[in-house]
Amino acid sequence: MLNKRCLNLLFLLILPMSINCFATEVVNKYAREGYSFFGAGYDFLDYEENTALKIGLDTIDIETNSALNFTQQSGAYVAVNNDWGFYLVTASTLGDSSSDETWDIGAITVRANKVSFDRQRLGFLASRRFSRIGYFLFGAQYGSTEFNRFAAKLTPQAADFGIDENTFSAGTVSEKVWDLSLAGGYEWNTIFTQKEPGWRYQLQLIAGVTVISHITNTDVNEGSSFSESFNGFQVRLNWAYGYQFNDNMMIAFSLEAGFSRRNAINRDFSDASGIVEFPESNLFYFYPSLVALWSF
């Protein structure tokens, strides 16, 4: 009986150490190394405004026909330890491109113009391990979007609604918005978690709430700017899949898809154009890119 008790006691003493050693081995096997990355690709944009512009009882909607911009993204993941780390990511459009935009009343186009977009983003996301390859994400993001409308022309159908060259503002119209958002999400990640060569992936699901926006539009309130709080949201999906060649180098294909919405903002002003609010806007983007990653 004594020997049996001794064996049970010995088992109870050894079991926690065995479990701890096994857990340590699993964590160390999938320990995340810090790394930097650079990627480039084309950013496909779809932009729509539900405007406050009215012709009689009809509201004009503005829609962009898939703008296209060459875009770079770069940044780093900094590993604090096996459980904690953080991302610093920047993205910006390069060069200048334009696409067609239409102003519609119902299904009828009354005006067409060109529009160009310029976007920048800076993000910080802390990462906390939850499972073997799963991590919670939380942090903040700064974003800046600017567009210019130009080369406007009325369609023949515009006359049916009493629209002429004096109805809308002439010349180039610009709008610039910068915003600060709080974000959180979850990711599954195997990038630089193992030393041997092989295929690796990353999947992030992130949602954010716009804390503050700063808006300027040359066609509203004579170009005066103002700030608005908690007026919109953002969601995005980041996916990357590639091959890790050794301890240090990896090449991956990346795909980011996102959607952001800003609600209409009413203000007590009315200028010559009759615009009394910043319109509701929806922006959807689709960004495939080729990414190089390195860890030293």
C-alpha cells in the first residue's frame, strides 16, 4: 500500500512538470519571430455618395466606376515575447490615376466627370496570443482620403430635369478627410513561427469605429473644415499566403478587402450651391499585392 501511495505521489509531482514541458515545447515550436515586409499592387476602389443635392424632389446619387491606384504597403511585426507583439503598417497610393464618375437621378445619368483618389493609412495593432496560431488584435488607425472631381459634362438628359451649366459648381472640386479610428479583431498566423521551409498563411478580421473625422470640401460651406466625432465604421479582411524559404525570407500573395462608411453630417450652413450637409459616403476597396517578408 505504501509503495502504491508513493507511486501516486510521484505521478502527481511529475505530471505538472510533464504538461509544462509539453506546453513549453508547443509554444516554442510556434514562437513568432519579428519581421518586416514590403508589398505593392493595385487598389480597386468603388465609391458612392448619397448626396443632399436635390433637383425638385429628386435626389442625386454619385457613384465612381471602380477607380484604380498603384499602391504600396510596408511595415513590421515586432515580437515582444511568445505571447505579445505589435504591428506597425503604412499604406499609400503612388502616382496619379483617374476614373469615370456619374451623377444619377434614379437610373438616369445627368452629369459625368473624372475623379482621382489619393489615400494613406498608418496603423498600430497590438497582438496577444490566444491559441497556438490565434491572436487577439487591438489598436488604432489613422487614415487620409482625398479626391478631386474635374472635367465635368452634362448629359443630354440633364435638360429634362431643368439642369444647366449653372446648376452645379464649375471647375475642380476637392474633398479631404482624415480620421482616427479604434480597431480590434482576431488573426490566425503561421508566418515565421517555424524555422523549416514551407507554406505559411495569415488571416486577419478587423473592425473599427471612427473616433474623430476632419473634413474639408471646396464645394461645401466655402471650403471651411470641421471635425465630427463617432460618425462611421470600418471593416476589413487581410489574407496572405506564401512560401517561407528559410529562417529569414518569405514571398507571399496578399489580398486586403475593406469597407468604410461615413454617415451624412448636417450643419447649419447653406452656400450658393444649396448644399446643407456632407453626404453619406460608402467606400469599398479590394487590394491584391505581392509581398516580400524578411526576419533577421
